Amino acid sequence: MVHLPLSKNLFEHTGEAMTGINQYMTSDHRHCDELFAATESAADNEDWETAATQTEIFLTAMENHFTKEEEVLFPVFEETTGMQQGPTQVMRHEHQQMRDLFSQLRYALEATDQDEFLSITETLLILMQQHNMKEEGILYSMSDEQFGDDTASTVLEKMQKIGD
């Protein structure tokens, strides 16, 4: 099993202290984007050993990100705003779409099928970009606006414990 390196302060993806939900989670998006690029590059070079390692690192980071949202952020957002069928429902649906692509990605990796792997990464990239724009532009901003300082601190602390 591949483990992601953990920073001493999980608020520090960029070397600067995170001050809010939007900044912290946007930084987490960028971290996942970098891992995704390394995954795609390895497959593009047909370096399947590196691609396998990078894929697992990327998928672990994505699952950790989804866990931060689904188990910590979304429930607090829904409780605070009273919106049960709003943006969090859309985000959960898109997480499932990405998880389906993750399964396809693993299959293409096992088959060392470069064309299929890169086709899936292209679809995944578009979905992730659209998804991240919605989260960063709507959900995270609303969280920062709606949560009080105590709630935001508690949410950030809980997400920190999940890791990168």
C-alpha cells in the first residue's frame, strides 16, 4: 500500500497557514491536481510501474478529499444552512461519477491500455475541473459565510485529521 507523505501541519499544502474552508479545500484540490498530472504523465510515457504507484497515491488523496467533504463538511453545511437537497447532493453525485471513473482507471492500468487510460483521464480531468469550480465558487464560499469561527475551526480540525 502506498502512503502519502504527511506534512507536519495539514493546513500547509502551500507553505502558508490556511485561514478558511475555501482556502484549505482549494489547496487540497491543487494538491490532488498535481498528483493527477503525475499519474497522467507516467501513463503517457508508458511507465506502468510509476503509473501504478502514482495512480494509487492520487486515488488515495481523492478518497481522503471526498471523506473530508462527505463525512465532515457536507453534514455541517446541511445542518447550518438547512439545505439538504442543494449543492451537497450535486457534489455527492459527482463524487460517485468520479469513483466510477476511478474503477475504470484501475482496469485500464491493470491492462496497461494507454489509450483507454488516457481517455479516462481526459474525461476525469473535465469532470474534476467543473466539480472544483462549483465547490470553490459556491459550496466553500457559502461555508465560510455561514459557519461561525468556532464551527469553521472545528470543521477544519476534523478535516485535518483525515490527512492529504
